[in-house]
Amino acid sequence: MRCVFVQFRWAPGKTYEVADAIYDREVVSELYSTSGDYDLIAKVYIPEEEDVGHYLSNRLFDIPGIVRTQTTMTFKAF
């Protein structure tokens, strides 16, 4: 499994609607509200055989109300 972090920004007034939809998809292992440029950060484990972009697009990025995302890939360094 590959670990990625995805940050989400959504349209005003959509906070609980979008956060609940992300949680309901049962794709993220951890979900946190954040301060700063993004509203939420999610930790997602992606199966090795899956393409990261397709996996996230098909499972998360089609949720209405999301206006921007930022995905951070992680690598085993040690």
C-alpha cells in the first residue's frame, strides 16, 4: 500500500456535507479538519497495483462541493 495525503478545499457552506461524503466513501484511514489554505486533510492508503490519480479521481474527487485538492505523495526514505 502507498500512503498519500490529500488536502481538500470546498465551497462555502459545504463543510459538513463534503466532510460527511468523504467519510462515507470509506476510502480514507484518517480525516482531520485543518487551518490554513485547505479545509481538511485525509490520509489515504492506495493499493500498489492502482494508479494514484485514477484511484483518487474515481473514489473521492467527484464529490460535489470540492473546489480544489492537493495530493502529497509519500516515499519510504529510511
